[in-house]
Amino acid sequence: MPSHSRSLIPWLLLAVAVLIVYGSLYPFNFKPDATEGGVLAALSQLSWQRAGRGDRIANVLLYLPLGFCLFLWLETRLRPRAALIASIAAGTLLSLCIEVAQVFVSIRVPSLTDLTLNSFGTALGVISGMAWGTLSALMHLPARAEKPMRDPGAALLIGLWLAWRLFPLVPQLDLSKLKAALRPLFDPEIDPVAVFVYLTCWLVVNQLVAAVFSRPRRLEVLLLVIACVLVGTLLIAGQTFVPAELVALLLLLPLVVLMHRMAARPRRAALVLAVATVLIIDGLAPFDFTAARTPFDFWPFMKWLAMGVPTAVQMLDWSELAGKLFLFGALMWALKEWGASIHFALVFVTSMVLAIELLQMWLPHQSAAITDPVLALGVGLTLRWLYQNARVRAFAREPILPRGRNQ
């Protein structure tokens, strides 16, 4: 990533450091008289107390993004080897300061084991930062920022993605939330299908970012979106890490580089095929069809309306709704990028969603209804309206040449 595109890194570094300090010292019930002799006495109280598996994983993972951001920040100011050493040293020093401070927090247990794990996590983050910089350099992003395309449909879909991943947007700032978010990583189960779904969604997000922001800033904005989702997972109520998504994020940048080097039409065709596959998986997996058929509900939103509007607003799974809208819109947008008209994309995706709903009549524990096709239609009409308005505004801004002038 070129140095001019790293204006975001110091802010990410600050956010990560604040999160580490908060998670390590919460609930901040300091007791100055916990030990006598000051800092040196506090250092003597650090022991090699064994940590549980969950605590070991948490210590490594919390410091990994710190090392990542530290290296990307220092690499623009120091030589690579000096940046590597300084990043690990800074992460270790922060961990040491926190372990000493924990001596004065009654419910925390300071430990040299934690210090070692935190340093290891920082080192892993530094290695990740080196890999990010190496792979992003392969994309040959220009130094001069051209005028971004400002695709309105892509901007809408980025908003839907963030709404899907960050709902209910209610922060829960306590230590139990951090532990709950990390708990699925203590005994991870990696589902290859889930990895494919997450990887496809993140590849779509990458292409959406490329359609809105100028080329020199694409990786920076993509990193910001990733950081928002990961930090939101730690801080937003009801959110937890998904091991399959972390694996997908590890695969993301190499595939972004590969897609960057592919010709436009094969890249867009592959994206269309991947998103369509995700829609089919989301609607029909695990594909356990039966001979018995359930009725088809031809009244959209009837379940929501039956509860009453106020109750429906409270009970509705807004995250699931945003996810559906994102997937429907992502396939339409990918089809448009491939060369189809927005009208064809609207009809194709709506028909596909309707076919999936009809097949759900033979799936147990599924309720086939017209609601999802109506949602797909609504997303398509919204995208068509956005692109029509964008064309009208672009036409209105075109200069009118004087009569008789050569064109």
C-alpha cells in the first residue's frame, strides 16, 4: 500500500490501542495501595501463571491488529527491518505497561505468560502487515488520484453490508462482551461452505469499494470496512467472531490481487457465478428435499403485519433483512457490471429468488412465501432509480457546445 494512501492507519492504530487498554483494565477499579514500592514492586509480582486456552487465544488475537497497524504506520517512517523491530518492541512495551497496571486492578491477574502471548500476537500482526504491503504492491495502484466513479448503487450496497454486519448498532462496552465475541475462536469449527460464502461477500465488497473510491484509496477504504466489521464484532451487542470469516479474510487479499490482474469480463463473470451460488446456498441448503409439499404464502409481509407495526418493528430481524437485500442487490449489481442492463438484472434476480422460494415448498423447516421476491423487486427498482437519476445528473452537467463549432 503506497504511503500516501495510509492516512487511515494512525486512526486504526489508535482505535486498536484504546480497545486493548479498555479490555485489559476494565472495570478500572484501581487500588493504589495494592502493592508497596511502586512500579518495581509491581514488576516483581508478575508470574508465569498458566492461562486457559481461551485466554491464550484472546491475548494473541487482541494484539495481532496492533502489530499490523504499527508496522504499516512505521514502515513509512523507518526502514523495513527497523519498522519490524520497533513494532514488536512497541507492542511488547504496551503489554508490559498494561500488565503492571493490572497489579493495581483488583479483579485482574497480571502475568508474564500474558506478556509473552501479547508479544507473539504483535509479531504475527507485523508479519501480516508485511504480507499486506507486499501483496498490495503487486496491484500497482497509481500515485495520482483520479476522479472516482461514485457508483450510487455500489454505495447503497456498502451501506447494506455494514447494516447487515453491525446490527443492532448498540454498543456493549464490558469485558464479558469481549470474551463472548472471542469465544467461538477458542474451539473453532471451519465450514468450507461458510468460508466460500464469506469470501464471496467480501470480494463483492471489494468490487463495490472499487466502484465508489479512487484507485489509490481502494485498499485503504477496504481496510477501513474490514476494521469496522471486526471492531463492531467486539463491541456491538449480539455479535461474535465467526472462524470461517477470519479464514475468508486471510484469503481475501491474495484473491483481490488475482482479480485485479484478471481481464474485466472473466472477473465479473466469476463474481456473478459466485454470488448466484451464495443465493442458492442461502435459500436451499442443506438441500434436503422431501416429497411432502408445504403451502406457498402469496401475501407478502403477512407475518410481520399480523404482529402489528410497532411489534413487527421490534421483533423483526433487521440484520437478516439487510443481509437479504445486500445479496439480492449484489447479484443485480454484478450482472450490471458484467454488461447486462439494470432492467435485465432486476427481472433475472427477482425470477431466481421466486424460483428458490417455490423450491422451498419441498424443504422441511422452510416457509415458502412471496416476500423475498418482493424484496428483490424493491431492491432492483431502487437501483434502477439511482442509476436513472445518476444519468440525468451527468447529462445535465455536460457542457453544451456553441452552434457551428466542430464536435
